Amino acid sequence: MVRVSVLYPNGEDIKFDMDYYLDTHIPMAGELIGDTLKGANVDYGLANAIPGQEIPYVVMTHLTFESVEAFQEAFTPHADKIMNDLPNFTNSNPIIQISEVKI
């Protein structure tokens, strides 16, 4: 299994519409990607380990797929539509990392 992590960095003047993200963006992306998507979790940042310091990421979304190739085959045909929706909920530029799930 692989995990595709979409990390939305925090910063000055970063906006994030969680309602739109959960109610519109995630369902739309899930429908486009289809059954290749095995699981999804959305983490909303609350606090830093060091009190008083800003959180590094506003939101972290983790998507699970069988393989890198399965993700790429499902995502690539819809990448423009999914990525073009970002301005509707955030001005943060996401970082995407694909990792092998070990545990």
C-alpha cells in the first residue's frame, strides 16, 4: 500500500475553507478517482508541539492506494480538474508526497 499525503503549508495570510474542502472538494476528487482510492483521512491542524508556535500545516490529507501506479492511473486523467479547484478553498500551495505504508 502507498499513502499519498497532500500537505497544505501554514503561513501568513493562508486561508482554508474546511467546509468547502470536506463537503465539495473531497467528494468530487473521490468520485473522479473512483474505487482505486482505498481510504482517506483529513487532519486539521490544531497546535504545534511547542506551545505558542504556529502549526506547520493547516491541513494534511492522506489517501491510500494499492500502488504508486494505481494512484497515477486514477489521478492523472483528472489532475487538472482536481488541482484547478484549489483556489475555491485555499491559497496554500500543497506539497504532495507518496510514501510506502509500513505499519
